[in-house]
Amino acid sequence: MPSDIEPLLRELAPQVLGTLIRRHGQFDACEDAVQEALLAAAQQWPDEGVPDSPRSWLTAVANRRLVDEWRSESARRRREESAGTLELAVPAETQHEDDTLTLLFLCCHPALSIPSQLALTLRAVGGLTTGEIASAFLVPETTMGQRISRAKKSIKSAGATFALPPESERAERLRVVLHVLYLLFNEGYATSSGPMAQRSDLTGEAIRLARMLVRLLPDEGEVGGLLALMLLTDARRDARTEPDGSLVPLAEQRRHLWDAAQIAEGIQLITRTLGRTPTGPYQLQAAIAAVHDEAPNAADTDWPQIVALYNVLEQIAPSPVVTLNRAVAVAMVNGPRAGLAILGTLEGDDRMSQTHRVDAVRGHLLELAGDLTAARESYQLAARRTASLPEQRYLALQAARLGPS
């Protein structure tokens, strides 16, 4: 497929799906029809050219698929046997806000689990196939198909309508949407399992959806903050691994490989966003990323400013991950023992029981403190606890570097 067609289809997919759901009210049938229309476009447009109105073309094809399906007697019997199973209550056609935003809120409905929100967002808003989503999250296609199907049924059971949430619920629902995009980006940037250190297809999709959200909600500071965070973090992608796939820590990265254009865009965005609206966690994380990206080398990093930003972040959005990162920043300012003291507050925190990161950070700080035996043991424990093969190799090398067990 020509390189200019695929991005266009991904952009149009949620718009067409939103139009169909608003018109017909059947999420499942409409989504299947849109997928068929996208497939037809991918097959025909490279040879025949992109139509003058590609959105209208896709909508017409998808509508035709629906009509053909509904004309089938067997399909009619199936609909009668499962009346209302997947239908959404649909308001009358009126002047409404962008359907893509409505669709994104629907896919991130709080009645769904986070894995279901991610899967449904990628399918309905991102335009990915079930197979592509299954591949991204390392599960069988049938498993992912069942997850998406259950998500649609859960939306129906929750009484969801194809409409923006009421004003009283919108801020909380937007928080869920941003969290889903944040998780999607993180899974791509630091893949949690498997042989790959990062997945640029997932980070790229998260950035694309965040850009779309910024266009739809330009006055929401946290929306701009999330996009800035993604850009400033993703800018380091090419420097994070060696040609053989091994990980390179931030302090050792070759900064000339960082994407200067993305850094400039991210800094401009967060500069414009901070102070315009109440400061939120994504804006603060973006500000921290900007401090790292602006430093010409690791030694020139403004660690006191990073500590100050983490202190504010921990006040407004406390979490063990924030505490973990603050421990590293404090260690860079006040020494490794100060960082280890903060790290000790996470002992016994069940929220960190499934991650290797506390052990990895402890190993790093113990090494800085000169306790090489304890550092080696922490690195070895962290290596055993991660499902990411590149991280396993990196942590095992750190342990081996400190001498035999």
C-alpha cells in the first residue's frame, strides 16, 4: 500500500465509524462494515487513485455492506434472536461534536477493563485489525477477538449511548481516555514482554491519537501535556538501543541521535500549556522530560529542577512509580543513600509486586553507593522478574559486570 494511503485510512476510520454508529446504532455491525470498507480502499485506491471525497467513499461502501448484510434472511433471523445484544441507544441526528471524540470516549468507557479499553480503542479509533492488535500484545488472535467482543457487550450492558458524556462526567472520562493513550505509548516505548525493546508502531499510534485529541480539545492542558510527554520521550528512541538490540541507559545515550525536531515541538507545546490551565501530572512529566532533553550531556542535567518537579508531581498525583523516579533524582542531588532511603518506603507496596523496576533501581543506587555485592544481587533479582528479553540481558550484564556471585 502506498505510504500516503495508510495514514489517511487510519485518520478516516473513526470518523466513518462514528457516522455509522450515530446513524444505525449497532457498534458491532458498523465496525465490521467499516473494516470491510477499509480493506476495499486498501485494495482499490492504489490502482484507481484516492477519491475526491475519501470519507464519503468509505461511508458509502460501509453503508452498502450493512445494507447487504441486513437484506440477508439469515442475518435478519440472527438479529431477531439476539435483539438488542449489541445495539447502543442512539440520539436523534442533531448538530453534534466531532464523532471521533465521541467514539474515543465510548471505547474508553470506565465499565471496561484497561486491556479492553486499549483493544477497543486500537480497533475502532486506530483502525487496526484484530490480528494486528493481537500481535502487538502477544496474544492469539482468537483471544483478542473475544476480548473486543466482550468489550462491546460490556458497553451495551453499561447503558452507554453514542454521545459525549454529560459535563459532570466529562473530566473523569477524559482522564480515562488520557490514561489509555498513556498506557499504549508506554507499552510501545518499553515493551513489557517478548524479544523487542520497543514497538514504534504502538508509540506512533499513541502519538497520532494524542495529536487528534489535541486538535479536538485544544484548550485542555493535560491533553497537550500528554502529547508533549510522548514527543519528548519518543525523541530518544533511536539512541535507546544498540544495533544488536541491547539497551542503552539514558546517561549513556548518544544525544546527537535524539530527534531535535520532536524535542523542539514538545518543548514548545509544554511551554504553551504550562500555566494556562491547572497543572496536571502529564504536564509535569513532560516538563521533567524537557529538562532531560535540553541537557547537552548527562553531566549537565539540572537534577535539582527535576527533584522539584517530582516533589510537585508526588503531591498532586502520588504513586509508587513517581516515588521510584523521585528516588533516582534525589540520589543524583543528595547521594545514593538518600535515594535508597526513599526507595525503602516502597517496601511491601503491593502495587509494585509485579514489576522488576524497584530491584533494578535499587541495584543502580547500591552500585553508586559502593555496595557491589548487594547491587549485583538486586540486578540478578530484577533480571529474573522481567518478561522483557532485552531488559533481562541488560540487567544480567550489569550483575556480571560487578563480579561473580
